[in-house]
Amino acid sequence: GLKRAILDELPKSEHRNCARHVFANWSGRKSGKAFEQAFWGIVKARTEREWLDRVAVLKLLDKDLAKELLAKQKHPKHWTRAFFGEKCKCDIVDNNCCEAFNSIILEARMKSIITMLEDIRIQTMERIVQKRKIAKKWKHDYGPLVKAKFDEQKDEAVEWEMVWNGDGGCEIKKGPWQFTVNLEKRECSCRLWQITGIPCAHACRAIYHNGDDPDDFLHYYYSKKTYLETYKYNLEPINGSHEWVQTGLDPIQPPPPREKKLGRPKKNRRKSKDEPKKKGKLSRKWTVIHCSLCSGKGHNQVTCPTKVPEKQ
């Protein structure tokens, strides 16, 4: 299927599983907040040692649930940052990119196949132009979302102490925490720099010590030039269906009529049991109904016990 096709066509691509879906399919999600925190702690561990320590915490809570989570079928190395590769410069552990695309095509996907593809093509054409316009308005050489993350690391850098080895390496310390940084190799032992391409707080501390600018060490994937290169190719406009070339084949027949089901058709995404509800939306779960005949609670006029039956 799809996995085999990706291996054949994109052999160097990195395969990851959505951590949120892994959690939804794990029995431990029903066991309380402590298990949820332990799970996300394992997911966000960046080094193998940190990963092993957080797995040990989960085993102390429940060995059976830990064994289920780390089973081979769940591919634990595919949804934890500790084992992510360092080429794509991305630390995302969920599937929100696909969810965002799915929300854009909500109207289009309810249409027939050709009309749906046409709507998606037009949306993609407009999106490419919009992305170029947004990038040209950037005030820095990288986007505002990257800047927000980068600024957090720069601000935290002042909290760390540094011991330099006189060459390209140094130790960065704060309390019991200690990491090593090599500016020549652009590496930090916390692995955040290697995974994301954004210098971590430890790297920023070493860069400031050398009198350099951390912006010069940001990976080129985040630059305005790379962003514009990504969206430089346009989708060419095409004529309407009235000008399409005739293939000579039999015309496409409409699908057979389907039996209309009762009620409204379900269009909203099916939410998981543990997914939080939207804030501000009132639930009718605890609403008490009142009868318009007797003003009693818990029933309406149809099921009212005081209602006089109609004579036949």
C-alpha cells in the first residue's frame, strides 16, 4: 500500500507516527493524568538517555501499560524525538499538517471527483501566491513563528554558565544540568539544535561568548530565500471543461442513485474520546427540560403522565 510506495519512491524519507494517535490507541490514556504526563515526557525526550529515564518512570507507574506502549507494533522509535533523524530539521510529533489541509478542503471533498480536484487545484494556486506575498513582508531573514521560538532560546541563554576549552568546544551549565556545544560542527549534546536547525539556549550562550550573532547559525532551511524558492513555481491556469480535449472514450456516467439516509449527513471530523471540547460551546448534557402542560421536569408534553389520551 502507501507505506510500500513511499519506500519505493522516497527511500531516503523519514517515517514518523503521530504521537497523538499513538496515545489515543493506548490503554494508559484511561488511567489518569500521571500516565498522560509520562507519555508526553517520553515523546518529547531529545536524547536516548533522557528517553530511558522517562520510560523507567512509566514502568514504575504500571509495567504492563509500559510494555504495551513500547511494543514493537507501535514503533516507539517513530514517535519519540530521541530517535528522530537530523536531516529534515523538524521536531513535530503530531499530524497537524494533514489536519490543517483537511480543514481547508472541507467543502471540496463533499463534491464529485473532478469538481473536488478542481477546487483543490484553485486553492493550491492561490496559496502559492499568498505564501510568496507573506514571505516578502517578513521583517527578518526568517519567519515570525521561527523568530518567536528563536527568541525564547536567546533569552534563556543568559541563565547558563559556560566553560570554554580554548578551541571549538565548551561546557554549558545550570544547576545539575550540563551539556556540551561544538560550534564548528554546529552540535549540542541536548540535540535540539541538530533536530530543529535552530540554535538552542546552550548554543546561543556559546555564540554570544565568541561575539557572534546566533542568526548566522540558523539553518538555511528557515531563510527567506529558501522559503521563496519553495514557492517559486506556479500552477498554470487552464481552460474550462468546455475546452478540454475530447478523448474519444465513452462519456463518464453518473453514479447510481443512493438511498437517502435519515437525518443530517455527518460532515464533521470524528473526534477521539479524550479530545478536549471547544471552549465557549455550551453542552446540553445537564439541561433539564420542562413540560408545557404540567410544568414538570424531566419530560415534555408528548410523554406527560397527566396528558389525557385522545378519543378514537
